[in-house]
Amino acid sequence: MTADILDEPEGRDELPEHSLLGTYRLVQRLGEGGMGVVHLALDRQGKAVAIKVLRPHVAHDPGARARLSREVETLSRIRSPRVAPVIDADIEGERPFIVTRYVPGPPLDDVISADGPMGADDLHRLGRGLAEALDVIHASDVIHRDLKPGNVLLLDGDPVVIDFGIAHVTDDIRLTMTGLVMGTPGYLSPEVVEGETVTTATDWWGWAATLAYAASGRPPFGRGPMDAVLSRVTTGEPDLRGVDPRIAPLLYAALAPVPSERPHQREVVAALERYAHGGMVTDVIQARTPSPRTQSLSVAPTTAMPVPRTEVQQRPPLRALPSYRPDPAEAVFGPPDRELEPSHGDPPDRVGPPAGPADPAWNGEPRLDPRIGRASRSGTVGALLALLVALAATAPVVAAIALLVWIVLARTADRSMTSLVMRRHDKGHRRSDVPVAVLASPWHLLLGVVGALFGAIMPAVIAVSGVFCAALVVVALQGSGAPEPNAPIPLAVGGLLAGLMAWWGPAGAGLRRGTRSLVRGMSPGPSASRVLVLLLLVAAVAVAVAGVASGEPSWWPSGSAWSDQLNLP
């Protein structure tokens, strides 16, 4: 099937209206994104369809064709009125395109923005319809991975799921090898953010996040900087204020950060039906215990200093941002691959370049944080922890210094990467990115040192407490003797607790991201990663053997143990 372009002006980049594309007559352009343009068209019988056509410069990219082909393959597996199906496609032609059913209904986020949160009956209808869609999708061995309000259309009140551009076939690992995940940070599941295994539980997490938005009228994990939104996602603490208390426990349980802790599909559907009949969802599912909230301290407000009159006069006028209205193309393929320009205090949830980026080679694809979706390198992190524990048992002071230095390096790397991502988000890819990053590195290092010093307080307290508690446990198990905190076992326990508290404790998100960035940089690729893990484990064993041979831990460079300094027996 080939494109027959009629009366196209020479040199024009896109297809004009009323031209033929294969057997389809283009009627009008519905919308466009970075990869392609969506047209309303008519088939031979006069039935309205939607056609997504790759842009000419994108069509020459084998990766873009492969992605379009994968979308066709995914949609061809699914047959349901709750999913917009693919009707036809031409991936091999000069102008690759796919044809899908045209769904004229508005997106869910548009409806909620206009009409406010849904009532109980509409919320049940939405939840049941999405559950039916997920049942069919998962029965076809497909995982959507990006279920969110913008990818749900309401057609006569019933939901239709769209946009399978990043869907994952359960027996296909190609998407997990790219190292990049596109999507909205506030609606990316914790396992997608952390680069863990994606399962059907991922879509049920998106189901709960979508219903939470429909029930409250705001994103369950808030808005703001991408770093803050993703941190709230991975900790699993959504904002469910305004959600009906009868269904809130179900949504809270389904938004658990660990997939195995979420209710099963059958439990979700049963709890939803219980809610529809006026019952409590806790009769069907086990409620998840919320984490204690951090109490805010009362502080004096900051006084705003007056702005000099000359500075006010010299300020450039504020540029009005264009209003954003969803176009009909989103009814088929979801929101286009373009972003609104962020205000100063409210960056967008979905991270991408603003209109008119500085990079002339930019093709419109959203630039997300490249760390999202990358391998978590849990094996390397575990090997690093093993080395820390071995060092703590044999040379505690060296272990403490090494941990502090690593925290500084990891936090510095995280700040540098985040700064670069946000700079490219605001201004596009520029040649000055690397020089600016180098010039800003001392400032990032200073922030990393300060943050590490304050962040090390809690791990240090936990480590010291763990050492003495472990010493008491050892005495209790032996049945006699005095506690010996200077022994290898208590010191190893203290090192383990210090590493875990630094990793999962307050401000640990920066350490986790920075650590993974560093280890990915030191060992790119699976082979290098396995070599690094082996080297770290060998080093841990060597340190432990050296400690056993010496007979007692070394307190170099302090010269004496805690028990000697505290005059303990």
C-alpha cells in the first residue's frame, strides 16, 4: 500500500487535505506530535477513521518504524469495545501509517477539569469499564504500562483505552532494553520508575491512579518538579483528600509501591462492586497501613524585599503562554508529543522540551529523564553493601569515611544529572550543556557535601545503636560475659544498618539515583556489570578474611575503639 499524494505543493513536508493515502481520503488534520501527524479520513465506504502518519524525517528512522510496528502488533492482539482497535496499517511504505477506530469522546482529564470530580455512580462505571479493558488487554498478553486520565476517553460515559505506544508484550523484552521510558511521571508506576520488572500489577496501579484523579480532581501524587513527583510515587504515599472514604482504602492499597502488596485483580473488582452497592471495600481487601506523616514546624514567614524601581522598569514583559485545549487527535492516539511551557513554580508532570527548542535537530520526541526505566543494578548495589559490611566489621572508621564519601559522590552526581535534564527541558539541547555542567560542578559538590553531612546523622545514630544492641544480643545468646561492641559481629550489624538507613531513610532518593548513575557509568552493559559485581564481592571476602586474620577490628586512623574511649569494660 503506497501513498498517492494529489496536488501536493513541491517541497511541502506534510500531506495536504483531500489527498489519498492508500485507499483513504484525508479530510482534515486533527493534531500532530513529534513522530507523526493524525488525520481524520474516510475509507472507501465513507466511514470516518483516524490515520497516524510518520513525519518524513522520522520515517527514515528504523527505530521509529519499529515502534509503529510494535504498536500495530500490540493493538492487533486486542479485541474489545473498551479499546480503540487498529484497522489497517502500512509500515513498509514511503509514508508509514496506521489506521485506527475514531473515538469522538473527550479524554477523562478534560471531563474532570470541566465538570469536577465524579460521583459514586460515575466512578463505579469508570472503574468497571477500565477493569474490563484491562482484563482483555492482559488476556492478550499485553501490558499497557501508561494507563492515565489522558489515555482514557469517555464515549457516552463509558471508558475507552487508547495510546499503546509504550505497551509491553509479556514475551517481548525489546522495550526494556532501550533504557528509556516515555510517560507522565505522576502516572508511571514505581516499578517502571525504578526499572524493575513490569507485570499486570503495573496496569492495576495505573487503574487506581486514574480513579484517584477522577474521584478527587487532582493527580494523586501531586504536581511540581519531576524529582519530587517520582519520589512520592516510589514511597507510595498518594494524596487522596477529596476521595470518597468508602473507596479510598481500595485505591490506597492498589497504589502500594511494592507490586506483591497490591490487591489481586479479583479482589479489586470485588471491592469495586462492594463499593457500588453501598458497602465498604475493606470487607473484601485488607487495608494498607499508611506511613506516619512528617509534622511541619511553624517558622516565621520570609519578608519580601521591595524591588528597586529601576529594576522593575528594566524587566522584560511577561510572555503569555498559549492555552492548551485537547484536540480530536488525542481521542485516538493520546496527547501529542509536545509540552506546555512550565510556570516558575509549577513545572509540568510530563517532562519534555518546550515549543521551539534551541536544538535544530530536535524531532519533537519528548526528552524525559534518561534515568527513568534504566536497569536498577540491584546486584551491584548489593555487592557494594556487602563490601561496606565487611569494612565495618574489620575497619569501622574506614567504612564510615567510605560511606560518607560515596554519599557525597552519589548526591553530587544526582544533582548534576537533574540540573542537566531540567536545563534541556527548559532550553533544549545546547552545545553549552557540558561546559555549564562543568562550571556548576563545584556548587553541586558543595551541596552534596552539606546534604551528606546532614543526611549521615540518622544512619550514624542507627549504626551506633545497632552495634550496642547487637553486642547485647550476642551476650544473651552466649549466656555469660560482658557486651563487646568492639567485636566484628556487632560492628557488621552497625554497618549494615547504616547502609540501609542511608539508602531508604530521609533524603535517600538522591543517594539511590546517584548510586545507580555512578555504577551504570562504571560498568556499562551486562557483562561489565557482572564483572564489577564479582570484583566487589571478591573485595568484600578479602576484607573479611583480612579481619579474621588480624583477630580484632582496626580503628585506624582513630587509634582506639569506642569502648576504650568511653572506658567501657
